[in-house]
Amino acid sequence: MALSELACTYAALIVNDDNFVITAEKIAALLKAANVQIEAYWPALFAKLLEKRSVEDLITNVSTGGGGAPVVAAGAAVFAGGGAAAPPLVEEKKDEPKEESDDDMGFSLFD
């Protein structure tokens, strides 16, 4: 996750924790006060996402995923969870085709 995304996530959580409406101006002001340099479009993107979705819903529904929600929810879960780590992702192992050896073809390199 990029620094800009993480900074906006934390700023949005702070604004929400203070029971204010999350706006791009409030996120930008908080980041400016914290002396965090980000691209100008990030606060607007987060504010637009969070005007349609509740931060509490994103935190409690981390495992359900969704369009742009995992970015906010992943940072929010660690921040709001009191240090509890998210469960590790399980990666499926795919069966790889077995490579044929020279012995299987009826000749070898030194015949």
C-alpha cells in the first residue's frame, strides 16, 4: 500500500473517530497538520468513497471485500483492531506438469 493511501486511510479514521463528516478538506487539513506530503487527488477519492459507505461497515465487513473497499478496510482493520493482525491469506497451490526427463524419451545426453 502506498504511503498516500495509508495516510488518507488513517486521516479518514481519525476524522470518523471524532464523529465528523469525512470530507476531502478535512482529510487534507489533517494531513497538512501532520506534515504528510501526498498527491492532491487522494483526499477527494477517499472522501467520495466514504460519503457512500460507512466506515464502521467497512471495518466490520473486511472479509467480504468489494470494489474499492479493501484498501480502506485493510488499513482500518489493523488500526481499529487494537493491534490484532489480519489472518494470513491462503494461497492455492497449482499442480505443475511434471517435466519429462531424457530417460523417458528413450535416449540420454551421453548415448
